[in-house]
Amino acid sequence: MPAPREYGFSDQLVMSQGQSVSKDIIGILISNIPAAVAAYPAHESNDRNGTDWWVELRTGKHLAIDCKVRSTDWTVRNDPQDDLALETWSVMEKQIVGWTRDQNKRTDYVLFFWGDTGRWCLLSFPMLCRVFETKWREWEWQYKTAQQYTPNAGGGYHSQCVFVPRREVWSEIYRQFGGAPA
């Protein structure tokens, strides 16, 4: 396995918020979430609970959106890969589950956004979490994984994700939630 990439949490937050404050994110959220009337960045304190954006609905209810920004869209490369980076472990050293497996997250939808092309994918987080809960070990074995090292004052930690083809994620959501005969 290659050496883990190294990113500081604040570096990732700046990249995510820098890309996310664009009118593209607002437009995607308002255009694709029924009854949405506004979308605005969440306060930094909401990020650890899984909320990067709030979408206000006509009813006054707010939906929590976790925005996963990747700077490179691998679908336009010579060896195209159309995958979603799904986190298996947030802190490997302490066996803290990744965001995709975290049932305690305050997230309604996950918006994947590729900065260099503007491509996006919007998923229901509860459905994604359930699917990942049942498939992550199989997918970890089947697909490419990568680790990231995040330095901090206490010495840092490693996280890990698996790159699952987007069509496989959607297929599994359909298999689990598509109303199969009893």
C-alpha cells in the first residue's frame, strides 16, 4: 500500500469551504432538493457533526448537507474512474468509524462535488449509511483503498477510505431500498 497522503484538518476544511461557497453548490442544492428556498454554509462548529451546508425548505425545516469535495475528477483522465470516496475509518488508531459508517452524524444528504469539472452526485445519507454498513468490508476487499495522515498537536492520526464505483453504490441502494418482493 502506498504511503498515506498527508492533510491537515484545517487544510481540508479550507478546500471544502473554498470550493463549497461557490454559486455552483448553492445552485445544485436548490435545484435538486424539492421545496428548497435557500442554501447557506453551516458554521464551522457544525462540521464535526457532519453538516457543511444547510438547505432551508418552504416549510421552514432545514436539511443538513455534508459536502465532499474532490479537487480531481477522475472520470476525465486517461484511465477514467467514476468512484465515490467512502470513509471506513476516521481514526484508525482508535478504531473510530468513518463518516460513511457513522449513524450519529447530523446529515440528511451527502453532496459529492468534483472541483475541476463541476460534476456532482447527491445521495440520501441514511440510505448510503445503511448500504455502507452492510457492504464496507466487501468493498474494502474488492476496491482500491487509501489512507490519509492528519498531523495534530497530539501526534496525528490515520483515516482510510475505499473508492467504490458510483454505479455500484447506486445499484446497492436500489437493491436494499427498491422494494424487492418479500
